[in-house]
Amino acid sequence: MATSDIHRTIDTVWRMESARVIAGLGRMVHDIGLAEDLAQDALVAALEQWPESGVPDKPGAWLMAIAKRRAIDHLRRQQRLERKQELLGHDLQTRTEPDLEDAFDDDIGDDLLRLIFTACHPVLSTEARVALTLRTLGGLKTDEIARAFLVPESTIAQRIVRAKRTLTKNDVRFELPVGDDRIERLSSVLEVIYLVFNEGYSATAGDDWLRPALCEDALRLGRILAELMPNEAEVHALVALMEIQASRTRARTSASGEPILLLDQDRTRWDRLLINRGLAALDRAQALGQPAGPYLLQAAIAACHARARTAEETDWARIAALYTALSQVTPSPVVELNRAVAVGMAYGPAPALELVDALGSEPALKNYHLLPSVRGDLLVKLQRHDEARAEFEHAASLTRNSRERDLLLARAASCAKHTSSA
Amino acid sequence: MRVMVFMKANADSEQGVMPTEEELTSMMAYNEELVKAGVMLDGDGLQPSSKGARVRFSGGKPSVVDGPFTETKELVAGYWLWQVKSFDEALEWAKRCPGGDDFELELRPLFEPADFGEAYTPEIQAQEERLRAQSAGRQP
């Protein structure tokens, strides 16, 4: 095999195995930064030895074995050091050794979970959590993360270094959260995964296609997490939400690159495999019979759209009910606006307008162009064209997107025509 | 990227010989690994070609040719659909496949949006940003 081929194989094997190696090491050394350094040592060993010896039959096991040896060396050095300082006695030596030997033989699943929960620890900023998660669990290199998020490589590198330091400083143990902590910690993990997904979903363009690849990275992390935590409804629900959203990727843009709104999409272009996977994940989530969380409700809304063969078949009454539930679980003016739109589709413009008007004084929506845009839409349906025109013009003044401004001004002009002909 | 992996047929699979318990167990373990790694999207085994048929078009007219078909090595006995980071990753997973001493897998990447590159202009990005938070009926 040519050296370049071997390096490519090492690269690939590393991507596939690094999370497990880091997770296994994390259990031994209780420090994510140190675990990653030791794992990197194993990678360096592979880069040195495989071009000579060839790729081993079980490359993953090889990396694990080397990494484990490095960790044991490290811990022994540390113990010797500590013993010299007479801080630790004979007791530690006999107690720790068997644990070390067994560390890799146990189920790796719990180690991976510890790694996920540590990388997504709330003590870290969201950006740091994202970078650390993609690096340690997604197997992405620093430069790949940097390109995906359109920031310089040094920024990501610093972010990761600082994140590790913060974890050490705050004495974050490489442990699974228990008790009340658990819910908050899990929601932090889910937030990171969904954020990565949205970062990719919001951009179907890019020079090297790395941003859309983030959707795949997020989906993969979600699927892995669902296997590790099969009894958490919100985990399956997040997977369902991502699968269903990803199913629309091909239908979301026209041949000329124009974005296509959900109700105008060619549903034959939706990915049936992903929809079926998403609906199955939603079924699994619902079968657990837990109180509906925010991801379950969002996934259920996405499923309503996915199940409708045509836009006209959409079950708007159910969507409106789900938004009502969602606004109780996670109250937000944007959710409320979405609810208004669904109510408008299900029950007509009048009740929807009441909901929208109640949002009029909401400071968070003061400069949100969709509020007047939705209001204008409802007013048109109520034949109140004069007021509608004013709303579309207001919306046009708020948007920074030129194509959208054109569209809104065109709608305003069409309202004006109605008024003059009336 | 997605890769379709075909398990090619052999004399046993074509004769409908069912796998041994040991073979089944190792294949199940392998599939479980694929699922746990978030790689496996879909997969299944196919019945022998004696149970299948071909629809051949000649001069625009279809005619049905019943199985079995003779070119065993070119036939498919099962498939997986994998989601992987690269084609190399698919190759690495394929190399770990259990299935006896003599068998062949064929790996074929699916077309991706990137393969139709020109339709996707950089300015879509900005467009998409604004669409993210849009209303229920308008989500892209």
C-alpha cells in the first residue's frame, strides 16, 4: 500500500475509533484533556508504525491497546511521583492496577456517554461545547470544525484548549450525571446536537460542502446517543426531528437556488427513507410514555407535515394543538407566532389575528419582520387590504434580505391594487 | 455521504441454504455495531434469484424472464445502506464484515447534492438563515 493510502486509512480509522479510545481513556484518567492527549499519542504511534508494519487486522483494537498502555504508563508515573511525596501508600497500587486492566474490557457504551456529557457540560459556553463535541465525539479535526463554522482554525483550537482548562478548573469529573442534574445535563447535550444540525441545515451552500455535512454529523451523534440512551424519549424525539427535517433537503431549493417554502415543496423529492426513520424514532419516543418535551412536540409537528401527501392534506388542527402544548413547555413569542399561523390555517384568519395582535407589544418581536408579514397575510384573507398593505410595507422595512423585501413590496402593491379597484 | 453495499451471491445463497446459527450471530453483532455507530440506515437480505424475475425491454416492449439466473457472482444476496463520512470509512466498515471465507461486497456511493453543484449558489446561505425561524406553514 502506498504511504498516502496508509495515511488515508489511518485518518479514516482514527475518525471511526477516536471517540471510543478517548472515552475509554477518560474513564482511566478522569480528565478529558489528558485522555485526548493520550489518544493522540496512539495516533502518532500508528502514523509511525503502520507505514512499516502495514495496517493491523483490527486497527481499532490496536489503537485501544496502545492508548491503554500509554495511560497506564502515565498513571504509574503519577503514582510514583505521588508516592515519593508520600501522599499515597501501598494501598493505591494494589487497588488501582486491576481497574486499569479492566477499563477497556467493560462496556464502552457508558464511557461514550460520560464523554458526551463531559464535552457538553453546562460549565462550558455553547460554542466550546460544540467544538469539543465535534472534536472528541465526531472525530472532526480542528481545521474541519473551523471550516464548518467559517472561523479561523486558531479560534477553534483556542476554544478547545480553553474548554479543557475550564473543565479541569471546575473539577468536572468524567462521570454520568445523576438525580436532578441529569435532566439539565441531558438538555445541554441535546441542545449541542441540534445546534450543530441547524448550523448545517441553514446553509445548503458552501465551497467544500462541509456545512451541510454538519447535518450528517449531528444526525449521526443523535443516532449514537439514541442507542446509548434508549429510554429517553427526548433523545429519540430529537433524532426524529432531525431525520424528518433532513428528509426535505433535496426539496428545499429550486434548480436556480431559490429557497422553496415547505408548503410549496415538491413532496416527491422528500426522502422517504429518512421520513420513515424519523416517524419510527417518534413512535419509539412516544411509546416511552413520558411527558411530552420540546423535542417531542417539535418532532410531532414535523411529522404532521411529513405524513401529509399534499400541502392541502396537512392536519393544521393537530399542528395548532401541538404548538399550544409547545408554547406551554417552552413559552416563546416565536412559538406563539407559529401557533397563530397554524390556527389561521386550521380555523381561519380571525382567531389567528387575535393571537398575532396579542403579540404586538412583545419586545422580542419588535424588529421581527415575520410578525407584520404574518399579520398582513391574515388581513388579506379578511379582505382588509388597506391595513394589510401597511403591514407588508412595515415588514419590508424590517427585513435585511433584498429578495424578501421585493416579495413583501410586491404583496403590498397587490394590496394597493385591491383597494383602488374596490 | 451514503453508500450502498451489496452482498454478492454465492452457490449457498443461490441454493437458499440458510446461514448457521454462528454465522447469524456474528452478522447480528456486526449489524449492531453499524447501528451503534450511527452508520446503518437500512439493510436486508434477498431471496435466491430462483424466486425473482427480470423485466427486459426490447424495442420498448417489456418481457418477463423468470429466475434463477446463472451468473451467480454477479447476483445480489443482500444489501445495506450506510451513512458514512467518506468512502474510505465505508471500505473500513466493509473490511470488518463477517460472512465466511469466500464472499464479495460491492460498494457504490449514492449521488449527493454536491454532485449537482451548480444549482447551489453561495447566496442561498443568507436566504436560508432568514428562513430558519419562519412560521409553521413556511418552514423550509
